[in-house]
Amino acid sequence: MSDNQRKILVTSALPYANGAIHLGHLLEYIQTDIWVRFQKQRGHNCTYVCADDAHGTPIMLKADQMGITPQALIDQTSEEHQRDFSKFLIGFDNFYSTHSDENRDFSAMIYTALRDKGHIDKKTITQAYDPEKEMFLPDRFVKGDCPKCDAKDQYGDNCEKCGATYSPVELKNAYSAVSGAKPVEKESEHYFFKLGDFENFLRDWVDNHVQEQMKNKLNEWFDAGLQNWDISRDAPYWGFEIPDAPGKYFYVWLDAPIGYMASFKNWCDKHQVDFDEYWNKDSQTELYHFIGKDIAYFHSLFWPAMLEGAGLRKPSGVFCHGFVTVEGQKMSKSRGTFIMAETYLNHLRPEYLRYYFAAKLGSGIDDIDLNLEDFRLRVNADLVNKVINIASRCAGFINKKFDGVLSSEIAEPELFQSAISKSELIAELYETREYSKAMREIMHIADQANQYIDTAEPWVLAKQEGSEKAVQDCCSMGINLFKIICAYLAPVLPDVAKDAQAFLNLDDFAWQEISKPLLSHKINKFKPLMQRVEEDKVNAIVEETKQNLAALEEATAKASVSELQQEPIAETIEFADFAKVDLRVAEIVNAEHVKKANKLLRLTLSLGDETRNVFAGIKSAYKPEDLIGKHTIMVANLATRTMKFGDSEGMVLAAGPGGEDLWILEPHQGAKAGMRVK
RNA sequence: GGCAAUGUAGCUCAGUUGGUUAGAGCAUCGCAUUCAUAAUGCGAGGGUCGCAGGUUCGAAUCCCGCCAUUGCCA
């Protein structure tokens, strides 16, 4: 190993231990794993640790619902997570849990240090409390009617319908999402981390440790003023009890990032590595966290502040990435695009996805779109048609005519040189997480290789008497280019790289060896290294995702509070009262976005002889173009209501809790605009 | 509601500090070719760079407003 070998510790965000790994998670683990494999291929000492995030109310409640202990739930989840990760070739050096002795010790140690330096405050706050379950309720576990717009079934912090923000105690008809009981207000003393103590330090630190795009966002928080952070929760809570405060527990987000340290410590003890060398205040090693843009706040403010306060080293960098969208939209359960790792693996090998993500990942925080058609075409074209094709079209000649031995010289030194001269550029692109640019460079080499073989025409030479050496030379040239390309792609395609090594009769693809040509070298029989992605396999993933969802919904519907419990049937009315409501079939002749309105769509409804302008709060669930031409049911004799955006002349009927889960009514085929519903 | 990021060919994306006729891959079409997992090579068509203003000799690039998408609001 060279003198300039770096010591690097890398983490991915800890997956929460109450659900399965999905494509959104995988973007991050794949991005990190590629980076780690690259560092190792370069000969650096790089360690990759992760853990399950195993504490908090949602885990406690889910275990309760399943009738098992939280410990049993997180054990089971950990097994599932590790199985998925390993199948996706995520090469963690250590995968641990935040519910561990190491983590308990570090959490206590850091908390104590912060407290002793005066960075912890106590304050009594009022919170919603479930008298039946005898527990405090986090905002998202209190539901009720929006205090502003009266929308039903809104969460305790903000309204999906009108966008208002408020506190849970303001909700009308509030109920606990856990028991259905009416929450009461109750006081409790909470512990706070005084983030504001670290403002100067953080402003400095943020300046050269986060991406440009993140700085703007963080500045907003600085400008708003850093608030104290509530780090305690009352019993019953699934987590670590605060050392000097019986009945109080660390909030899950306090011990989650500390889990990075705990997992690493656990690994150090198994491998006789000096933990302190990595975490001492003046450590010379490097520490990088790969995270999603949603948790930037915790990793760029709380975490470095906690480390600073506790006298530990700070991260060398926090690398944020965007979200995965599918077909240009948020992953959606109902569209079948909320794809689980396991579902994907039932149909396709992981490297297709690894390559596709690599081909689209840059160093920024842009969202990454998985377009299923593009995915299939891109992977097939780049990997199978271009890269693997090179070996496929050369290997036959070498094996049949030359007993598998490559020629003793490089036929096209310039072309060979051009391919290896990209080594440092590609390394730099991997290092800076510009994988998409790296992939482009590599594919360009593959194009050149195919062009070369086309020009050299070994199949023509093979038929000419006395051209044997020319055939061997040109096919050996092709194999050598193939070797270089595979070495460059190794971080992304670990299994293909392994198979290519077997074919090429090599032990590894160490980066320093890339420039060495294979001369008079014996290779093995070529076997197809990768099959094309078939369209029906991709469709099967979407299909299975939809089916899983249906099964899941059935299960949760049984377990949770029923629709009727949430909203009991209203009091009985006479037919005459009902008859006053004039319901009509209406055709949606136009639908469009409403400027400045986050929730509304403007619908133009035809009743045959007249048209109505109606505003409907369904933007989160429907795209305008998907509605046009359809029929629906409207209240036609509702008094016109004047809104900020214009008059709404009626109302369309819809059911569902809100957000994406909102369904408007549609009559069976044959109903005509204007018909009365009675 | 506030803030941030994003919006470029059918699709997925590049476009460095503003500077000729806006690029690539895939898809489409034509030609060549058969060594290769119906792969490959050569060539062609295709864009008022989200919309509307402004600054400038000159804007995809800078400024303002608006629209849309995604995320955050501890």
C-alpha cells in the first residue's frame, strides 16, 4: 500500500426499522456503495458502516399492533434489511443497530458532555396525551378537523387541504390515531439541546462541508434563528432512558446519528482497529455521510453541533442526494411504483438498477427519475449491446483459433493509450460523485472499441490465408479494451466484474493495474455475462407491487380504526331532506391548475345545456389532463361560493382521507351529462 | 403560507465565468454489415432551452414576475 493511502469512514443513513427497503432507500445505498468500492479499488482503507434505526414511537406502536415486542420487531426487520442489502451487493463492512450497548454508552457520553458544558435546557411543555393508551402523542398521531377549513382527518401539524399549520391542540374533533380516544392536554418537562450555542461554529462549518445547493437552504435556517431542539420523550417510549432523568427517554433522532459511531465501534472491536484514531477531535481520518435531502437538517446542523459540543471530530463532508421518482412522479403505491427491493429482486438482477442509478447520479441534490422504458433500453444498449458485446465478438476467435491465448503486442497503441489515459479523469468523477459523467466516459470507450473492431474486420481476415496474426492482434486489442472498461465499471457492477475476471483469468481489477495490457495471456471460455432486461419482467415488478399493496391495505384496514369509527354515520334524515340535494351527472370538459392554489383544480363541468365552473381540492390526487373527458357526480343546486380564485358553482363528490388518497365518483358507462342522480 | 432545488429534442440528460448554425445517448428513419446475446458501423430528421418581461452589441446562461414538479419548515 502506498504512503498516501487514505483512511476513510463512510456511512449511509440508517433505515428505519419498521418497514421494508424500497427503491428510494436503494438510491442512497447504491450511491454510497459505488463510492466505497471505488475507494477500495484505488487501494484506500475505506470502511462502510450502517445500522438499523431501531427506536421511536412508530416502532413501539407497530410492534404493539403486531402483538410482538419491539425487540422482536427490530430483530425481524434487521434480518430482512440485511437480506435485501446483500442481494443488492451493498458491501457494508458492518451493519448494526441503534439498539445496542455501544450506542447506549455513546449516547449517554455525548449527552453528559453536552449537559456538563451547559448546552442542555429543561422546559415544561404542553402536549396531546392519549388517556386510554396513557402516552403522549406525537403530532402525526393526532388527527381531527382542520381549525381553518374544517377538512376532515387532518394530521396534528398541518392541513393537507388548505395548507394551514397549527398545533395538535387546535384541531377540532381531535382523536388519537392510536386508540381513537379524545386526546387531553398534559404538561411534561422536556430536555432541549441548545443549538443556538453553536451558531458561529455551524456557520463556519457549513461553509465548506456541504454542497452549494444545500448552503442556501441552511442559510434560511440560520436567518430564521436556530431553535432549541427537543431531545426527550416521556415513557412509555422505545429507546434509551436518559441517564439522569428516570422516565425520560432520548428522542430517536438523538441516538440515530450516534449509531454511526456505535456501528463503527462494534466493527473496530472485531477487527482490532483504533476507534479513537477516527473520532478524536483532531482525527486525520476522513468521515463522510451519505444522506437524502430530507434529513439534511439533522446531519448538517444538529449532528456537527453535537460532535463539537462533545469534543469529537466533525464529518469531512455530508453528501446529499435527491429523491427517486418513477415515471416523473413521486413513488406511489396506487400506481404500482412504490417498488420494494424484494419485489425488484424477484424479477431482475440488482446490477441493472445499480448501473441505471449510476448513469443518472451527479453530485447535486436533484431528484433521480426512474423511467421504466428508459431503464430497460439504457441498460440493454449500454451494458449488453455495447460493453459485453466487445468480449462476445472477440472471444470466439481467440478461443477457437489461438487456444485462448492473446497476442504478444497491442495492435493499436494509440487507442489503448486513449482508453487508459481516461483513468484519472474517471477516478476524479467517481471521487466527486459525478457518476453519470463517469459512465458517459466509459461508454465512449466502449463505442470506440466497437468502431475499432468494425474497421479491423477480423471476420474478413479470418477467411484470408496468412492473416492469422492480424486476427489475433485485433481481437486481443478488443479484449484489452474490454478489460479496461470492466475495471472502470467494477464499482458499479461487482458481480459482472467478478465474472469478467474469471473470463480474463485475473485476480482483481486494482486501479493501478488498469494500464497494464494483457499480453500473451491465456483467457477462458466466454459465457454471456449479462442478459438483456426484458419488458415483461419490468411489467411484472409493477404488477407485483400493485398486488402487494392490495394485500397490505386489506390487512391494515382490519387492524386500524375503521372508517365508521372515525366518522360515525350522521343522524337519520327524511327523504324530503335528501330530495333537496340535486345531484347530477356532469362531464368534465376542462380541468386546469389554479394559479397560486396549492390544492385546487379548476373544473369546467358540462350538464348538457349549461356549464359550471367548480373548484375542487383534488390537485394532490389528480392531474388535470387525466380528468378531462370523464364523467362525475356534482351537487348542482349548491349556492355559489365566492373564493379567492373566482366563483365555485357547485361541488364534486369525493371520498378519502386526502392527499394522494382521494377518489372522485364516476358513474358507470352510459350515464349522460345532466342526468339526475336519485 | 415561507424557503430551497429543478424545468433544454419523443425519452433520459450535458451545456463550464453570457459569445459563431444549442450537444450526447436512447428511440425513429435510411444505408452498410454479419464476428457477436437480432448485436455493430455510417448517415438523416427532430428543440421559439417552462411562460412573459428586462439588462446587453449578444442570454439556455444574468435580473424581475408568473406557472409547474419535488423537498424542507426543527
